[in-house]
Amino acid sequence: MNVDAYIAEFPESVQSLLTLIRETIKTAAPESEEVISYGMPAYKLQGVLVYFAGCKNHVGLYPTASGIEAFKQELSGYKSSKGSVQFPLDEPLPLELITKIVQFRVAKNLEKAQTKKRG
């Protein structure tokens, strides 16, 4: 399965949200590799940056614990857990915030890769 096939499994209203998230991630991390991992679209650059998924009542974004922690304040209006945040289907997606989270994750992964090279 690829990301196009994944998105196609959802109702049209959800497809449009998933496509928006996908485009936002690809714009924020153009060098990332798009894959399916754990049954969800994922983006990798020196490790996993972020996953996203469609659900019955929300779209989930999974930017790992560091991505949630760094944007805890901005995400406070959404249901979230240690490594995920839920965006309700009936609200506009916070695309600027998603962009910032993805860019943060890119910086974190590149930083970690540089540290590994030196170590």
C-alpha cells in the first residue's frame, strides 16, 4: 500500500483533510521520504519525522513525544497524548502549526544525526 491508496480508503471529506496534511508535511520537509509504517503514512529523514492517520472523528498527527512537548502550549486546545494530537474533522486544520512541528522534527533529527557522526 502507498499513501495515495491509504487516503483513498476514507470518505471524501476526510480525504481532503489527509491530503492537506500530506501536502503540508511534504512542503515543510521536502527532502523527507514518504512511506507507510505501522499502517499509516510516515515521513522519514534521518529517522521518522512524523506519522498521520485518518480516524472516525479526527485526523491524528504523530510527531513523537518531542514534537508534542515542544508545542504543548499551541496544542492545548486539542486532545493530545505523549506522542499524538487529534484534530477534529469538523474544524479547520492548523496548517501553520503542523508546518512548525514538522520543521522542528526535521531540525531534531538532523541535530541527532550530526551528534551521532561526531560521536
